[in-house]
Amino acid sequence: MEKYTCDMCGYTYDPEVGDPDNGIAPGTAFEDLPFNWTCPICGVDKSNFSKK
């Protein structure tokens, strides 16, 4: 699975880790994140992420 990086703050979403603090289980692909998921650091939506 590919990692995605926030264009605003540099946070990298790693699907192997997920985002457990926000209820996203390890193994969740970026494409499968809920539509309302936002960057846990700066709060921007998924459209502000680029494939790493």
C-alpha cells in the first residue's frame, strides 16, 4: 500500500499503521478512508494529500 503526505503540514498517512487515534485500523488504504477523514495534524481534507 502506498503512503500519502499532507501538502500542508507534511504528515504522512501510512496504511500499515492507519490512524488509530481517529478510529482508522491498520491496513486501511488511503482510498478507503472515510470521506470526512481529515489530517490528524492540521485538519485539511484528503484532497490536500499527495502520493509519496
